[in-house]
Amino acid sequence: MEQTCELTILMPCLNESETLATCIMKAKAYLERSGVDGEVLIADNGSTDGSQEIARSLGARVVDVAQKGYGAALLGGIAAARGKYTIMGDADDSYDFSSLQVFVDKLRQGVDLVMGNRFKGGIAPGAMPPLHRYLGNPVL
């Protein structure tokens, strides 16, 4: 895919109609406020709850990823991204798409990979199941 903007904000999606609009609005507000030339891309993995229509109505680009699975949705979205850089976050409103500047700054400095750390920056209540929070992620 030819690069046509600096940043793709990628959200893999499977039936996220309850939170998708909030995520898209935060991402678009970040782009507008920061002046970063970017797109919001939804990699839809077969939603049946109207997520695709919600995304399109808010100006996000939607790519349908037929192969099932979270990893497949990510790979399909990355392949379709038009940005020089891609920042990924889930469409369940557990990531703060309004606070992406620190990531963009590091990418512009030439860093190959930038990862957020919810443990260092705080985990919103309900954003991570206890098993993941206290066992899975700390071990990994």
C-alpha cells in the first residue's frame, strides 16, 4: 500500500459497536488537535453488530479482513495502512487514543517500535481482566 499520510491509527474490530464510536472520535480529535496528517483505519474481522457502519459514518476507513482471529485482523490492517507509521490499539476503549503524541514523537526520532505500558501509566478500572493484569501480562 502506498503511503499517503504520516500516521495510521489502526483498530482491529470484532463487534465493538458499544465502544467503537468513542475510540474513533478520540483518535480523530487527536489528529485534528495535533495537526498530524493521518487516518483512522478499522480492520473489521466480520462484525455483525453494525460496527462497520458506525466506523464509516464517523469518517474512518474500514478494511474487511476475512481470515478470522485477532492476529489476522492486525496483519490485514497493517497491510492496508496508508501511513508511514502505524499505531494500533483495541477498539474497546481500553486505550487512550487522545494521547498519542509521545508515540509519534518517538517514531519521528527513528525508533522502530514503541509500546505503551498500562502498568506504568495506570490501568483504568475494567480495562483488563484480573487474570491478565496480575498473571499473564506481568509474566510475559
